[in-house]
Amino acid sequence: MRLRTRYFKLKRENIYWSDTNCLSLALQEGEKYSKGEIARTFKIVDKSDYGDIDKEVMLEMLYKLNKHKSKPIDIGV
């Protein structure tokens, strides 16, 4: 499933979660995505959602999350 599709699905299912949380979980649950696909999907994340953090720093964190996949944590929601 494409990252963007997975992101929107999580966003619909978890309306109180931030955009960055939905994108992070979509990265964890899905297959390995290219940097280009991550960057394109990140463009639709609300800028106020990641505060004062620089966009490039945020993208690097997402790339690392994609590179070092781990089993998602069940938070019981």
C-alpha cells in the first residue's frame, strides 16, 4: 500500500492523533518507502503539527524511522 494511502487511512481511523503521529505509524506499519515518497507525503502534514522543528530535521527523523523498522508498539487505543 502506498504511504499516502496508509497515512490517510490512519488519519481517518484516529481523528485525535497528530499528522506526524499518523505518518510515523504509517512508516512503521508499511513496507520500506523511498525518500521521495516520504518527502511527498510529508508535504501534506500540517506545518503547525511539528512546531519549531526544522522541516529537514523532521524529514531526517522520518527517513531513519523508515530505515530502522521495528514492530509497532500497541498503545491500546
